[in-house]
Amino acid sequence: MKKNLIAAACLLPLLAGAQSTDAEFRALLKERKVAEAETLANERIAKNVKDEVAIWHLANLTSGDAAKREMTIKKAEACVAALPKSGKCHNALGRLYGAMALSSGTMAMMKYAPRIKEEFLAAVEFDPKSFEARRDLNQYYLQAPGIAGGSVRKAIANAEDFGKINAAQGKLLRAEVHIYEKEFDKADAVLAGIQPAGDETIGTSLQQAWISLGFAMINDKQVPKAQSLFERLLAVDMNNAAMHFGLGRAQLENKMIDGAITSMERALKIDPKLSGHYRLGLAYDAKGDKPKALAAFQQFLTYATTGKAADDARQRVDALKKTL
């Protein structure tokens, strides 16, 4: 008995210093168990401030919540201090600073830009094989103004450099540059040439890139192209909620109201947690189905409370209630 107690006591420090794994969090997130993943991350960090995997996932899970983000920043800063060469800790801190800047306006963006860039550069330096780190640095180069270090040329160089490490993921980064530059045909050609070859990470990122291309086309008023792209993608994968929703968005812009409703309803049936009720409300409103439009807008406001869409949804709810 005494020996067992001694063994357990010796094991405690090892358990306290144990590192989480990405697989643990991905399994929870795949099942949409976001709250459980956040709880797990906080529990692991409480036991080990150097748990870089838990810090990285907690940053992703809390970056959109101002109060939680502030607490996570302190934990990420502690992680960077304890592990100055951890790519994950630097990347997590860069993402948190970026989320803070985006939610605070242009002046805050300029204030935090040097810190965001510094953390993303450090993440790539200490973990050059990380696709997430390379992608975040690329997005910084594409989105930040030149005075803050933004540069399409640097983004291309980063993509090409990473292509020497992982050819497929390097092409994904290059395609994102084409999308940003509105070179949609070039992006299409690059994405079409990527073969996941059973790699789940590449396969998921490729799907996301295709979807980003479709929405970029919609935003650039190239709606027929976007509709054609989403129809082509759905011919291969009919179970992708985001692709159905993208098709619905394009159909709505093309005044194909019934088709838009059908596509969006399919998307929400596949993924009930998809944030698609605002556009669905617009489609029902355009059709003249006021009760369903009201229900969709009200559902949207249960999970979206700030921003232009939320403000518009509230106005539409008030107007619809007066007519019913």
C-alpha cells in the first residue's frame, strides 16, 4: 500500500506536466462540443501553464468573446514567457491580439499590428512546418496596410517558401493570395491541381479554400460564376453544409428565391448550428412568407447580437411583427 502511494506521488508531477494533444480537441470539436473543449483546455492549463496545445485551442475558442479573450491573453503571454520558442504559444497570442484589434476599430489595429506581426513571425520561426502559422502570417501580409508590414509580395514569398516543405499546402496559401487579388480563375486552377491523397488536414483546408473562393466571387458580384462553382462542388460532396449555403447565397443574389430557400434549408438540416438564418430570413422575406422570415430572423438573433446583420435583423423583426 505504501509503495503504491509513493508511486502515485511520484507520478503526479509527470501528470501535471503532461501535454495535451490536438487529437483530443479535434475529436470534441468534430462533434461540435465547443463548451467541453473550452473546459478541457482551461483544466489542462490550470495543471500546466506550459501546455501549448491547450493554450492554442483555448485561444481559438475564446478569441471572439472579449471577456474570455482578456483572460486567455494572460495565459498565452505566460506560455510565451515560459516557452519562448513555442510556435503554438506565439501563434495563439498573435491570433488573440488580432481578434482584439479587429473588434476595436482602425486605431486599435494600428496599435496592435506590430505585436500581431511579431507573434506570427515568431510562430513561423519556431515552427516552420506549421500550416496554421504560415497561413496566419500570410493573412496578416494580405490584410495589413503597407505601413504595418502588409505586402502581397511577402505573402507570395511565404507561400513559395512553405511549398518547399509541403507542396500541397504551399499551393493552398498561393490560392488564397489569388483570391485576395480577385484572380479567381487562377485560384480555381491552383485548387483543382491539389490532391489531398488521404491527408485529412489538406482535404479540410482544400474544402475551406473552395468555399472561400465561392464567397469571394459573390462579394465581387460575380454571382453566376459562384453559383456554377458551388453546383460543381456539390456534385462531388452533397453533404457539405457550407457549400449548400454558398449555393443558396448565390441563388438569392440571382433572384432564384425558391432555390435559395431549398439550398439554405438543406444546409441547416445538415448542420443545425450553421450561422445561416439571417440569409434564410432574407430569402423568405423576398418570397413574401412573413411568418417564416420572422422565425428565421429571430433564430439568428439567438446567437448573433452585434454587427450590421444583427442590427438589420432586429429592424426587420420589428417591421414584420407590425404586419402580422
